[in-house]
Amino acid sequence: MNTLGATWRGVGNASVLQRMPTVEDLFEQLETTLALATEDAQYWDPSLDIVVEILGARGALFPATDPFFRGMWMAGTQNMKEALPRYLSDGWFKNDPREAVLKRMMEKGHACDHDVFPDRAIKDQIPIYRDYLYPLNFGVSYCVRIITPNGYWALAIHFDNDHPEISPAAAILIERIQAMFAKATTRADELAHKRIATFAQFFKGTESEVFVLDVDGKACFSINSDGKLQAQTRMNHLLPEEVSEDIVAEIRELCVSDPNLSLSRAFQFNTDRNNTNVLVIQIPPGLRHFFMHFKVCAIRTECSVATGLKHTQLRENYGLTASEIATVDLLVDGNTPNMISDILSLKVSTVRQRLKQIFEKVQVNSQVELIGFHNRL
């Protein structure tokens, strides 16, 4: 399709003609779609479809530069997503010679295969091109540097095997696309932080401290009572210094797990000084964005001796798990199953099923009876 000017096409066999979109039309569509993407991450894929149409490409992929994000968050056109499993399973990602293109991209803002492999005859002998990219007709790619709140990421735009290098006209279009994506990713990050702050308000006014952990579980930030992110804090502000590396590894595993699993973990620590509960929850995907470092929310509560004794009884005498005890605590604090589902990032049906299992273990028949049982412990 010619996107450099207004052309016309017939609609079926009718004599009515419909104007095909110009580049400016497509940029207007891209602006609208990116605005939607700042609110809802599912719109990043349609945004890339429009980029492909603007440049006359075949497909595009927007993977994270940070390897901890890869495989968890990725935007792309359908054909590129379909080609990705083979790129991984066949091991083409190992020692990919196009890393040199990425390096050039970081220096110039955008780069092309031709910048690194100008001789087509030499390129034809490189296995990844000959055996993987050429058969898919993805033999030329532009790498575009996109600034996100998490540093520079690479937008890979694939063209057919004989596409020319980046022209001055294409470079102008790419610069417009870069500016629009930079604006959109910044806005999306701002909205996601506000949503996480709102999520933390569940615990405002309680004795709990709220933390967020980055994607690999190494960096930890606290959230104050107003929902604002504090400076980076040490992990032992969240966990007692005496905890084992196994627990730290378990939390990190939660951080890098599939974001759609809505996992949570509850931990209880008894030290000479106090009793501590830590509830670690995956931040629901609807609250964050794929370029955000923050992956899980942790709620740390210092328990009274009486509360610690109740937890011990529930665990040792009635066989409740840490997650079940955390659910009981939330219920006793006045949260409904719907509210608990929001806090734990679980389906309401899952919370109700968990409560049913708790009822059976402690031999009660309702939420009211469970609260009364808890108060009598």
C-alpha cells in the first residue's frame, strides 16, 4: 500500500470509492491508539500494527531490553509473535549477530541490518538469515531506540528480504514514532504508579507497611501512608535478617513468574523481639505496565504476642497454611470476599473456595462463625 499520499480503492464491486489512509491519517490513528495504550496495555499491539502500516513493514516487536522482562511482557504484531517461539526453541537468540545492530541503534537512535551487513552475499551465508529470517521474508529489520521509564528499549520493525536501508524520509517518520512512544510510555508509567498507590490504600490506617519489589526481587521500595513511593530500601526492612536464602529465592521466583497467574505468598516469622507477617502479592496486570520494574506488592505487619499465638494455633492445631491465615486476618479486619480478591489479586470464586476450606478445617459454617472462632482463640 502506498502510504505517502492519497490513493483510492473500490469497495467490492460497487462504484463507490473509498480513500485509503495517508501517512498523516495513520499518525492520527497511532496517537489515538497510544492514548488508549496508556490506560490499557492490550492496545500496544494495535499501536505496532499502525507503525508497520506507516513504514510499509511486515511486522514489529517491542521486547524489553532487560532480560528479566522478556517472556513476561512483550508487544508485537501477530505474525511476529507467531515467529517468536521458533526463535527461542531453535536457539537463534544465542549469539544473535544482530546484537551489533542493537549497539549501533543505541548510538544513533535507529539502525538497520544494512549498517552492519552491507554485503548481501555475506549476509546470505549467516545461518539466522538463511535458515530462519529469509524463509519468513523478515530479512531486513530496523531497530528503533525507544525511551521508556525503564531505560532504552528496542522496537524491532521487520521488512521483506530485499528492503533497502533506512532512507532520510523513513528516518523522519521513525523520529516521529519515537517521540510518540516516549510520550505514551511516560504517561502509562505515571498512571500505573497512581493505580499501585490506590491499591496500597487498602492498608492505609493499619499497622502494616507496604513495599513494592522490582521484577527480579532485588530492589525494594516502600510506600508511605499517602501511597507515595519512598526511596529504595534494604530487603531486610521487609524481611527479618534471620530469614533463609530459600525464602528470599521464593519471593524472587514469585517476581519473575507469569503475571497472569495472580500468585501470592504469605510468610510468618517469629523472632525474639516480635512476630511478623509478610504477605507478598503479584500486582494485578491491570495496575501496572510491561516496562515497569515493580512486579509484586508486599505487606509487612508487626503482630502482637496475642496475634502471633493465634497464628500458631491456626497453623499447628488446625493445619491452616500461611495463605489461609492471611485470608482469615483480612476477613477479621473487615474485608469482604470481594475486597480480599482485589487485595490478593485472586478471583472472588477462589477466595470463596479458600474460605470454604478454612471452614472445614476449623469446623465452622460461615464467615460470621469464623470471625467469632478467631476472636475466641
